[in-house]
Amino acid sequence: MGYHCCPAQVGPSVLDCDMAQLANEGKRALQAGASYLHLDVMDGHFVPNISFGPYVIECLRKHIPDVFFDCHMMTSEPEKWVEKVAKAQGSKPGLLCYTFHYEATEPRGKTQEVIDLIKQHNMKVGLTVSPDTPVEALLKYADQIDLALVMTVYPGKGGQSFIEEMMSKVETLRKAYPDLDIEVDGGVKPTTVDMAAKAGANLIVSGSGVYKAEDMSHNISTMQRSVEKYGMGKSEEDMSALRSDCNGDSK
């Protein structure tokens, strides 16, 4: 198992909420126990669908100023959106991560450029890979990023099931980088989260597992406890002690 002392957090994907009530839906998930919000920006080019852009994120920030936003940029030219997304940084530094796709930048030789640009705009750096991209793509830049996102479905396509084979990427990352925030996204819900937790993921993105749940709070706590159990400790009994150790860590 991928043991670590990284925070166990659940971030609902707002694409599965009532988008006409975006701010209220975000607050509802946070009140139910979510730690952050996962915001999927789709440009209609990198993926077929279009969702929302930086202006919506900036407007959402006015209603939710103190919560971490993970902006998952499913865009063909992520460098063009950095400055605009940076306007939604929040009430203090560190509340916004700009997570972009390796597949959108590496073929054009721009991955390093985008990493540097994000840092220049004082945002956290996230890098993600689609299922067909090997984990070496993340390992190449892991020393320079704050978050590694392993896609467990193909981006931009709805109705897919969790791809269990992607857990080998998570295991490799966790073994090499025990302090790195590792996120999984796609088909993650209470019935699949244990696989991600055992592999070493500490950030859990869940859309329908949160917003389509009969009991949102129950599902969020179930997924968070899975990470605490399998990623942060070997048994239910030592979870509390291990959380104390992790919280006392100076990192």
C-alpha cells in the first residue's frame, strides 16, 4: 500500500451538480464535508465538450473566497488561460491550482513553459495525464509540480467506468514521491475509492459519487475515511494517532 502523511481530501467535480446553482451547489458540498472543489474547464478542442471558462471561476470565487479550487484545464493551449484563471486566486495564497494536460503541451515542447508561467502567476502547479500516457510523463516533472493528477477515465467523455489499471501509476508516483499530492479523477465513488486509496492517492475527485448521492455527507466521509485508512494507517485503530503525527509534521 502507498502509505503517506498527505491530507486525505475529497473534491467534488461540479460538472455533476446543478450548474444553474453553481455557487450554492459548491457550498452544499463543502457543508457536507468536501475539502475543495474540482472545476473542469473544457474548451471544445482538447475534448469535444464545452463547460465554462475563467470568468465563471472568477465569479464563483466571489461567493466562495476561502476554499481551494483545483482548476482542471482540459484545453488544447493551456498557456493562453493562465493569466485569466489567476484572477480567481481567492482570499490568500495557495487556494488555486492550475492543472493542465501533459498531452496538450509536450508535443509542442511547452510543458516547462507552462509550469514556469503558472508559478509566475503565484498559483500551484498541477500536471495530469490521460490513461494512454505512461507515468514517466509525470515523473519527468514531479519535482516541479504541487499536484499530480492520474485520470482514471478518458477526459471529456461521460458515462465511463473507473479504470483500475491506472492504479499502477499512482503506486509508482507514491513510492517515488511520498509527500506529493496525488489526485485521481474519473469514476471514483464509495465502491471504487478503496483501490485508489490503497495505491496511494490522497486527493479524491468525485462527481456523481457526491452530487448524485442520496446522502452526500455519508459518501464524502466514506471516501475520506478510505484514504485515511489505507493511505495514512494500517488499521482503524491507529488512524487517530497517525493523523496526529501527520498534523504535527512541519511540512
